[in-house]
Amino acid sequence: MTLKVLLSVRSAAIVLSIALMLVAWLAPFWYAWLVAVSRRVAAALGFGAQFAMTGIEVARGREPWTRFIVLVVGAVVSFEAFASHALPFGAILVIGACEAAIVAWLVISTLREAHDRDAYPEERLARAYARVADPRAARFLAVETTVMGAALRFLAGGFRRPLPAGFGFMKTASTLPMLLALPVFLIPSMIAVDIIIPPAYWPWRVLDDFVNIYAMVWGIGLYATFRMRPHRIVDGTLHLVLGVFRTADIPLAHIAAARVTRTNFDTRAWSREHRADGLSFAVDGTPVVVLDLAIPLVRPHGGAHRTISRVAVSCDDAFALARATAIPT
């Protein structure tokens, strides 16, 4: 009940802050002092509620205490910049100290997580980032960092490395190589947009170039993660992985049957048909093995849980995977 009340107060403070920002933008001379005071009050209510919520979660052991550092930075910026449109020297010192503490804590947490060799880089980074950020934001930042790092390693000679042992799907995948062809499509469009945009609007040119270059590097990194992460069977457990998007561990004893598809497998149609009880590790244009689970797999989903009884898996040698996991049907 307390968390719901605090969440309502925080939501109301956010709405009030947005409304006051619109008032200050549309009518800057209407009751300027009242708007400034109201914005401070809204910031105090919003961050006060968030501090209280975070304190309750920390006391219950659900969140690390380091989340308070980010809240301090946000509170200082809100109280000073939003109200007075300038940051005094003392506020700059507080923000600088908090940012240094965040960076130091992230470095320490990343080094601690580096000892877990069984987890993928984005999983280790997500755990480290979650000490100072929301888990969903931490997961997003971890995935972006991993994809960019994979792209740099691939371009620096990683493309020469042989495919790792396991049940991969890169040899037969017809759509994934298109990720490497993104520069062929994006570079001409980027040049055309740069020619069309007048020189006076150079910030838009820079923004367009940044988005296109980031998309090209991201596509290469995504291809590299698909390439270097095949499915594996280790100690009686099938480790399934689909790039940086999802993973699953299924004991072989939990697999009842493995069916190899002999026709073109429509991954989207299968995912829609088995939205409630299916999990897809399938890629268009590849042979697919559908695993029927004797003991369902339970996975978190949107605050609840999903019970998975069927799993679709892409593999170059589908029959080999079927023989290794269960009696093929």
C-alpha cells in the first residue's frame, strides 16, 4: 500500500512538472516566480517519493543502496537547472562527485562480475549496471555495450576466427548476412541526405550520420554475436542462445521429443500460434527443430511467468541436434 501511494505521488509530480514546463515555455512572463516555486515543489515531491520508494526496497533487500547515487544527481539537476536554468558551482561539485562514484562503482562491479565465465558479457554487465540503474535500463545498456564490442572485435579480425563448436545456424541462415550488407544500403542514403540538407542545418547532418553509422556498426555486432554463439550441450543440459536477445537452459531429461521441420518454417506464424506456450530460437531460412518438453520451462514475463512446453530451435544440422536431445519424430 505504501509503495502504491508513493508511486501515485511520483506520477502526479511528473505530470505537474511537465505541465509547468509547458507553461514556462508558452508563457514565460506569466507568474514566473510562481512557476519557479511550483517546479521546485513538484521536483521535491517527485524525488521525495522516489527516495522513499528506493529506501523501502533497499531496506527489504530488493535493491542495492548504490541506487541513491543516481537519485542524488537527478535531484540536484532538477532543483537547480529546472528552477534557475543554471548550475551553481556547488551543484556542479556534487554532480561531479556522484558521477565519479558511479563510474568507480561500475568499474569495481564489472571487475567482480568478470570472474563469472559461464555467463555471457551482457549478463555480467547487466548485473554490474543494475547496481546503479533500473534493471531494464541496465539490460539495455549492457546489450548495447556488448553489441558494439562484438562489432569492433569482428572488424579487427574476428571474422577470420572459425565457427565455434556446437549447433550453429549461420551456414544456412539466409537473412542474417543482410546485416553485413547494411553499409551498402545506408551509405548512399546518408550521402544523399547530407547533400540535400543545407549547410546551415549541419546539426541535422551530424545527427543523420551518427544514426546511420551506429546502425551499420550495430548490425555488424549483431551478426557477430549470432556467429559466435551456437547452441551447446554441456553436462546433460541444452544451452540455447539467440544472439543477445534470449537464452535458455533445458535439461535433456526434460525433452520428450524432437521434431525436424521438413518444409519452410515460418517463425512469425509459429510464434503467434504458440504465443502462450512456445519459445522461439528460430531464424528464417534455416532448418528448425521443435522440442516438446515433458517438464515445462517456467520463464518470467512482464511481472508474471510463462509456462513453456514447446521450443523452436534453428540449427544447420537439425537431425544431429534432434538425435542429441531426444528421439526424433
